[in-house]
Amino acid sequence: MTLDRRLMAEWLGTFSLLATVVGSGIMAERLADGNVAVALLGNTIPTGAMLVVLITIFGPISGAHFNPAVTLCFALRREIIARDAGLYVGAQVFGGIAGVLAAHVMFEHSLIDPSTTARTGIGQWAGEFVATFGLIGTILACLEARPQAAPMVVGLYITAAYWFTSSTSFANPAVTIARGFSNTFAGIAPTDVAAFIVVQLIATLLATGFFRWLLEDPKDG
């Protein structure tokens, strides 16, 4: 695929992901009548389902990263060149922000409304580390064992990670930045974004190295 088509796939995929995350969060919160567990469930299921759809349809075009952490992983593995990786990240970030704005328009929310939801502290950062390390490991191990199952496996991982991590599993710098623009159920205060991204990138570096060792063919060692 040509680079322009790959970038459009990354932009549109991340746009759709964030429109789903924020839109379903708004809908879930409105319908849950104050029950946070029900609202989280209403946010989780659409997000996991949409990931299956997006990875299935855009995987053959761009690899369906939709996540600077995933792009960094593949750049470290030399499966995408540095220039293209940088362009991927730009498409992901701007696509994610556009997806948030689209959700705001659909639900008649203020177009740009920075979040006031504090997500900080050791517990939240540990949750993001676990979520991101696990996501990168899930992708790499699945591509090694059963590549055709990647859409379903990644969607299921994120569905589970919403519930077993303290941070509800952002695990994605583009998602983290975009959710800072939304003072809704899925939001994160802009002041907390940088720390989340630092933890996500550290987890990506460690997971990439660890799973390179774990999945290495002994004959190549």
C-alpha cells in the first residue's frame, strides 16, 4: 500500500476508535443512572468490539496500529522505517482528537472541553504499565502464534484490561492525548496526560525487548 493510503487508514482507524471510546462513554453515563459499573461496561463492550472491526478492515492496509506505542514497537523491530513511524504517530494523534470532537458533536457536548478527571498516582501509573506491557506482548505473541486471530485477541485483551487495570487501560499515547480534550466519562485531566504517556512508552520499550527474547527461535539464539 502507498504511504498516503496507510496514513489515511491510521487516521481513520484512530478517529473511529476515539469516537467509539468517547461516544459510548457519554451514552453509557447517560443511561446508567449513576451506576458507574454499568457505565464502564457500556463503555467497554463497544470499544473492544470496534477494535475487532478496525483491526480486521485496516490491518491489510496499514497494519492497524492506531497507537504510537505499537508503532514504536514495530520501529524498534525494524518493521517500519523511522520516517513512516513518525508520520503514523502524527496521523494517530490528529485522528484521535478528531474522533473526540466528532463524538462531542454527535452528543451535543461542548466541542472542546478539557477533562477535569484526575488520573494520577502510583496505582494509576502501575495500571498503565501493566496494560501497555500486556498489550504489546499480546500483539507480538499473537502475530507469532496465530496472526489471523489478532483482531479478536486484541479486542478481547482491551475488553478485559478495562476491568483488571486500575487505569481502565488507556495503553495508547494517542488515545491519552485525545481523551484529555473530553470532560466526559472517558476523560483524563490534561495535567495527567504526560505521566501516562511516559509510563506507556517505558512499558513499550521493556515489552518489546522481553518478548523479543521470549519468542526468539532457539536456533537463532
